[in-house]
Amino acid sequence: MKLLTATSTTQDPDERGGELGLKFGDRFDRAAELYLQHFDDLQIPADTVRCIAETSHAALGVWAPGLAAETEAIAAAAHVELWKLAAVGARTEVLAAAPPRSEGECSTAVFTGVGRAPETMQTWDWHAFLVPDGLLVSLVSEEGRRVKMFTEFGTAAKIGVNDAGLGLHFNILAHTGDSDHGGVPVHAIARRILNEATSLEEAEKIAASAAVSASTCLTVFELHEGSSRAASLELSPSGMGIVRPGEDGWLFHTNHFLDPELCRGDTMPADSTTAERYQHLDAIRGSLAGLGPLDRARAACGGEGAKAAICMTPDTGKPLIDQWCTLLTVCVDVENFALVYYPGRPDEAAAHGLTRF
């Protein structure tokens, strides 16, 4: 995955969308083509895709008008049909119309506590053929927050930090309550939190206000007066669960529900590696704290290198839609308002170094 960067200083969502659409029109168009083909490969009917995209965009327009306006401006400037771009923005909602595949995506680790800044790391695992390019954006939100985020071309946000000392990681989930009804896109919830929230409580309030049709987990963390807190917000159409760190300050999340009520409706397939990846993180918790991003990436492999459970390499013996790859390793530095990343696995990050954005 090639990472491209953009900086926008306008607080006007129409202007920002126009800037992005003009600069990266071919990327937005390509992302829409790739996702529409992927949905077809998953046998999600084209009319269902369009219905979910349009319904989700309408829900976004009510819940966060500025984010809907930004999407519309991107589509217009990039000369992409709005519903096609909205289908990428609501890709999690569209995927809820099909049974979950055998894998999930992403492993997250966050360490917080009194007298320390958050120490975080996430792997972003997805299909390489769907994301030839990723996007790093620095922007100023309508609310005046400075935001830095990583996302796909067409999704509102994924992983990021704002200048209030608040950061966010992102993991997909699957639940019996998920449906093809279309709801507020979960990627837009991540973006609105980054745009507005200055505390965990504000982030929780924003997340709870969104009516969703698909499940996801937003792990949010903050630094305030030299101490830090974190919570994983597990979202589903059946409600929101809040998972707090353990007594030692560690909070891990992969792709299964941890909330005791919501986990009863978990539908992640039994052959997913989500439990294995969670157990891997839990096993190395004693050696992961107090490290800089580079050493954290190395330690996260637990001495196993590329064979570590959290390091995904595509199995070329499987169909393309079942080939998973760790496309990004990223640490969120809320203390210095930065994303520290490598476009690949943690073992590769440890070997080749990280870049600061």
C-alpha cells in the first residue's frame, strides 16, 4: 500500500471536499470501482449495495451534515457518482449484508494510567487488492480541532488523533443485530469523534448518538494533565458496550465483542484468528509497556517476527477475497499530536523504521 498525504486548513467541509476530490479524483474513482467489484464478488446484489449506500448517506446527512457535505463535494470534484463514493464510505454497512468472512481485521493495544501518556499500537489488516493507496490527512474540523488521520479513499476516517490530546483506533466486529438497513457509517463516527471530542465522555456521547446498522469497535484514549485514560466503544445495532483497561492499564481489542451482553450475539466465524491474536497480545502484556514506537512494534511480535499471530501475510492458496494482509502498523502519539507508522507488518516496521506524520 502506498500512502499519500494531504493538508487542508479550511474549516468548510465543502471546500475541503473539493480540495480532496480535485487532488485525488483518480484515487477516489478507483476505490469505488474496486469496492463495487468486491461487493459483487461477495454476491451482494448491486441494488442492495446502492440502497445501503444511499440510506447510509442520508442517515449521515441527518447525524453529521458537514461530513455528508464533504462526501458530496469530493464526489462532485472527483466526477464520481455520489452513491458509488457513499458505498465506500459505508463499506462496513454494505459488508453487513453478507456473512462475515473467515477473518476479521486489526489488532489494537493501548496502555494508559496515572502519570503517563498513552502508549498505543494497531495493525490494520485488510485486502491489499482493495487498497493500492491509503491517505494520511491533516485538517482543521468545523469545530476548530486540528486532526491527523489515516483512512481509505472514500471513508471518513479510520485511525487518528486530535489536538485536544485524544486518539482513536478502529476494529471491525460482527453481530446478529447487523443488517442491510443502512445506518450512520461507522467510519463517520470515528471522524466525528476526532473532529469534536476533547474527552472520553464526549467521545462516548457522540458514539452513543449514532444509529448504526453494522458493528465496530472504536478504542478511544486521552491525555489530560499528564495522565491518560482509555475505553473501547463496542458499537452494534443492539447497543453500545464500553470496555475499560485492566488493572495494569492495558486495553486490547481484536475482532470479537468483549462486552458480556453484546458478546452473546457475536457472529465472527469460529475459524477467525481474532481469539488467537487477542491471546497473543495478552501473553506479551508484561513486556510491551514503557517502549518507544519502534521497540513497541518489535516487542509486539513477541519474538516470533513475521510468524506472530498479529502479523498477517496473504495465503495465496486461497481465493483473493480470503487473502488478508497487514497493510499498516501505526502508533498514535497524542502527546505530540502525531501518527507514527509503517505500511506493513510490525516485524517489518521494526526492521525498516517508522515514519512520523
